[in-house]
Amino acid sequence: MDDDVTIEDEGGPEIQTIHPENQDLSFLQQTLLAEYGWYLLFMFVGVYLLVQHLSKRKASQGPSNSASGVVQDPDEVVKRQQALEASRRRMQEELDAKAALFKVKQQQLEEEKRQQKIEMWESMKEGKSYKGKSKIAQNSEEASTSTTVLKPKTDKKPLRSSGFNPLSGEGGGSCTWRPGRRGPSAGGG
């Protein structure tokens, strides 16, 4: 290499400079491929896979759109749309009927509540305690049964004594509940 210039630093290694007219592909191989070879390989593989994926996607979308536009008969499309509209109309009518029925039931419930409040207010004005319909019905049944013969109650023994408390530890038996110890748990260490 006649054109190479050698420069010596004071106490350092020699540095060679290469003139541009002497460069060839070996410089590319030594620097670019040696340092970035794996990155370039992965980049090319990624681009290849992306192109393959996009071409498959385009191929799968293309015929379905063009075939559906060509094969469909306009009369069939109109009939299908009319049938769909009719079914939607029926469903809406059913929904409206159910909503009207619900509204009527809600109004009836509100009217019953209002009547109960009026009855309660009137009974409170008179100084009586308010008794709902269920209590009034029970009173009328008791009045009708008081004229009939009352059935004697059978004497049944209670399951437990009246003072039984399972948490107290009384009452016998081998199973008793005892409260846990207070304070920190006894751990190792």
C-alpha cells in the first residue's frame, strides 16, 4: 500500500488512514455486517413475514367483498330488509305492550300505597293504632274461630331449656366453646 500514510502518536499505537479511492466491499463486510449483521437479519425476516401476512389478509378480503356484491340479487336484498324491518316492528310492539302493562301495574301499586297512607292518617287522627289489611283479616278470622270449638294444644317438650346459651359453656356436653387467649400469638422466634 503505497498511498497509506502512517501516523505515529507519541507513546501510542500506529494509526493507519485509508484513502477513499482504495475502499472496496471488504470494508462493508468488516464493519457493517460484523457489527450489525444479526440486526439486519432479524429486520429482513420481520419485513418478509409482514409482507406475507399482509398479502394473505388482502387475498382473504378481496374475493369475499367482490363475490358478495356480484352474487346478491337486488330483489333478495329488498325482501331481506323488509323482513328484518317487519320483525323489528313486531318486537317493538311487544316491548311497548309490556311497558304499558308495567306502567299500569306501577300506577295500581302507587294507588294502593296512597290508600294505605290515607287510612293510616285517618286512624291516627281518630287516635287508633293503624292496622294493615293483613292484621284486619287476621282479626276477622279470630272472631269467626272464637265461636267455634278451640282445639287443645298438645303438650310438647321444648328442645332446650329456656336459659340455654351455647356460648356460656353451661348446659353439659363434652363440646364447649372457650375463648382464645388474648395477646400475641406464640410464634417461633
